[in-house]
Amino acid sequence: MGFIPPVTSGTWSIIKVGKQQLVRRRSGISPSVSVWLNMKRVLVVGGSGRLGKRIVRVLVEKEVPVLVGARDPQRAEETVRAYLREAGLSNKGDLQFVAHDLTEPAAVQAEKVFRPHDIDVVIDAAGPRRLTPLEPLSIDFKGNRELIRAACTGPGTAHFILVTALATGRFGWPAGLLNLAYGILFWKRRAELFLIDQVRKTAARTLTQDRVGTETRSTAASGGGIKQFTIVRPSGLERATDNWGDTHALRIHPADTLFKGSVSRLQVAQVCVTAALHPDASRNKIFELTTEEGPLAADLLQLMDRIPSLDVS
Ligand SMILES: NC(=O)c1ccc[n+]([C@@H]2O[C@H](COP(=O)([O-])OP(=O)(O)OC[C@H]3O[C@@H](n4cnc5c(N)ncnc54)[C@H](OP(=O)(O)O)[C@@H]3O)[C@@H](O)[C@H]2O)c1
């Protein structure tokens, strides 16, 4: 994989070691950041959507191999390739498409999507196309839950990045109002909790295996699990266009601290991809995203570094 480090002002060195690449940042943020990258393929769920397309675009710009999951992969391929052409990226990228429906049981998703492909990172940007009474329950919770279960099977998944929304962890205004839309924030929160729980279980199993030094039958049957999560909670996406970032700087806040704001889908995509490429800076974190008029005060990695990790032990 031809790796180009993402948005940062620091200086980088890339050292090849066999199949792996050691990417070391020499300046910028904490000296502990030394990231081993051996990325296979990133699965973008909802890759045909407005946010999903932008995530694919940023991954392609970084030359990361991508698998786009969509209910109609042929239509998704037409949409995504047309979008990449518009962005001047027509001949770039190692891009594959797969038929994927979140509403199918985990075993089916595992068989169709995870087993035939070498996926180690999932970026899940799916959401209901139309807000009908059952979509938040069936897509935002049950669909994501089955996907997370599927990602745990086989060798497991190194990193699961889930896009939800601001205020999923809050009650009162404005969450209460948004929840009138068929409980969408409530169901998104349930998916977040399910993901965190799977990462916690994977960590506990790893600890037990380390202690006992052997794998029990139950752990072997449950697959490799999910090693880390990042939850990305954008504020409103409908106002900001792709050039919003020229005048509005991204701000990343910790969990349950933001109430409102706007951020562009392109800015959210940049956060998701940077999180994928920098697992140390995004490990077990919840990022709440908004923007403020003015220049960016710090680079993306510095913003991520300031957010605390959740304890999953
Ligand atoms: N709008 C906002 O202001 C706002 C704010 C914060 C967070 N969000 C969240 O951000 C995320 C992205 O939003 P967006 O507006 O960019 O999305 P979007 O354009 O509506 O795209 C939704 C994507 O989800 C996929 N999807 C829907 N049902 C599926 C299923 N059963 N199986 C597989 N894929 C399925 C769609 O695929 P198909 O092509 O197959 O339909 C599509 O690619 C959503 O989770 C949304 O709730 C939105």
C-alpha cells in the first residue's frame, strides 16, 4: 500500500520493514506515537451515501485499499466512480464493491462480506435513507449490531469506526426533540454501547488468554473480536458544503459535551480516515464534531490526541 500520511503539519518518516510499514511522526504530538501500519482493506459501510462517498474519496486519495458495501453494488459503483471522476481521482485507487445489507443476520454478513475479503478496519457510515418509523430500530441499532457481530467473526477486526450523531448520549434538549424522529438517537446510542461492549469483551478475552496461555473452546468459537473502536458523532450535516472547511475550522470535543453545530461531510470523512490511519490517536475514543468560523488552531491529530480514551478493561 502506498501510504501517504494524513492531514498534519508534522514531519514524517516511513520505514519499510518486510510487509509492514513503520510510520513514525518526528514532530507534532506526543512522542509515544509510533504507528505500525499493516492495513489490508477498509470496509466502508454505506459507501454509496453522501458521507460514505466522501470517506471513500479520502481513502482513495491516501491510496488505501477500499471495499464499498452497498445493497446494490452495481449502482453504488456507478455513483462512487462518477463522484471520484468529478474529484479528479478516476484512475486512482484499489476499489472493490460488495453486496451488503445491514438488515441481514450477522452470519450472512460475515459469510458475504468478511470471509471473502481481508478486512481489518470498518468505517460504518450507514443510516436510514428515509426516516420511516422502523428504520432507526432496524438500521441504526439492529443493522449495526449484526454488522458488529459479523466483524467479530473469523480473525476479527482491528478497528471499528462507527459514525453516529451528536447527543446520542444525552437527554433533554435537543436530543429529546430529535428522538421524536422514531427514537433515532436512542437507537444509535444502543449501537454505540454494543460496539463498546464487544471491544471490552475482546480485551477481557485477550487478557485471559495471556494469563492462561491457551485459548478456550468458547473464545475460539467467538472469533477474533474487535480490538478497538472509534465513535464519531457529527453535528448537523445538512448546512455545510464541501468548501465549508475553507472558512470553518473543525473542532473535536469529548463525549457528551456538545449540543449543536454544523460540520461538513468532507470534514467528517477526514476525521474517520485519519482515525483509521492513526489507531493510537483514536483508540477507544468518542469524537464529537463541530466547526467554528476561523482558521484551524491545531492539526487533526493534535485535536484527536486531546480527547481521552475510554477505559475498556
Ligand atoms: N443529516 C445529518 O444532519 C446528520 C447528523 C449527524 C449524523 N448523521 C448520520 O451520519 C450518517 C451518514 O449520513 P448521510 O446523510 O451522509 O447518509 P445517506 O446519504 O442517507 O446514506 C446512507 C447510506 O446508508 C446505506 N444504507 C441504508 N440502509 C442500509 C442497509 N440496510 N444496508 C446497507 N447499507 C444501508 C445507504 O446505502 P444504499 O445506497 O444501499 O441506500 C447509504 O449508502 C448517518 O448515520 C446519519 O444518521 C446525520
